[in-house]
Amino acid sequence: MEKLYDESWNHLFEPLFKQESMRKLSHYIQQERASKTVFPAREFVFNAFRLTPLPEVKVVILGQDPYHNFGQAHGLSFSVPEGIPLPPSLRNIFTELVTDIAGFTYPNHGDLTAWAKQGVLLLNATLTVRAHEAGSHQKMGWEEFTDAVIQKISKELDGVVFLLWGSYAQKKAVLIDPQKHLILKAVHPSPLSVYRGFYGSRHFSQANAYLEHKGRAVIDWQIR
């Protein structure tokens, strides 16, 4: 069986999984799966941690909840598998990339796996959701888990770019050491707010400029 996450996360995950709060969360998710439809599928819940080993994290893009319609969620924030229509926020992200990154062409699919493999941790604060019920697994324990992940990245690594879009994500800034990392904030790329500061934020080029300054390989943002 393929591992659910890269072994580089073991020293963080193993103590967390032993905590009572995570045992309760696991039991709750099992009960949910037994009686309801839950996204993403079990094998994709930790997909971000499978594709992006801890030492290779360069950029963190924080989302709130997995997509809650069939076929969308596969464990990467803002990403959908090939063949699935682009959600509005992802369309807006691509629109910003067209104006921010020279030569970027608008992709024909929304699978961001290529970013994850380059060190972009596509992290949702909540890793599961009930079908068609946004936010249904919030405040069940996932946030404590993902907060610990953010703190671990901040403590163990240097020179990571954190892209915090929207007020929910921006509250996580308190978990990050601004002396060691770059924190970039903007409104959420949803249609409700994208014109209030997401367009023109140039976060992607700023992230690459920072990585280059730190002597790290930049991200190829083009989705092929």
C-alpha cells in the first residue's frame, strides 16, 4: 500500500496522532465515512504531505476547507484533478498568474500537483469535509493538527514563503516567525473579494524573488 504521507513528517505526526484530540477526530471521521460521503477519499487526506516532504517546503499556500462536491478534493488546497471544471477561486489565481509571471499561459486544468512536487505545500486548515456541506468538519480537531504543522515548518525551516489569502488564513500569521520567513497577505481569491487586492498582489513573483535571494530554486508556476 502506498504511504499516505512522506516519512519526513513522521517526527511531527506520530506524537500528534497519539493525542486524545486526534484519536477523537479519527473516530469522528470514521463514523462520518460509515454513514455519509466525506471528501477527499481516505488515501488523499494527507496528499499534500505525501507530495511535499518537510525539508523541501519552500512555499505554503493555506486554504480553509477541501472542496465539497464530487470529484474535486484530492488533498491539495485550491487544486482539483484534471478533467474537473476549475472552481472560481482557482480561475482567479490563474488570472493573477497571467499578469504576474512573464510567459505564464492560462492552464487547461487545475491539478496543482506540479507545484506540490516543487515544494509548495498546499495546505488546508481542515483536511476533510462532508459532501456538499462547506465547513462541516471545522472545529473537530483538524485545526490543532494543521496549526502544529505550520509551527513546525516555522521552527525547523528557514526562508519559507507563506501566502495567506483572506482573513481566516491571515490569522495563522501568529504561528510563523517573521524574522525567518516571508509572510505575504492578500484578500481571498474568491469572486467576492478578488478585486479588493488579490489581483495585482504579485505574490507569485514576490515568492520567487525571495527564494532566489535565499539561494533556493524558484517555483515554476506554469501548469502543463
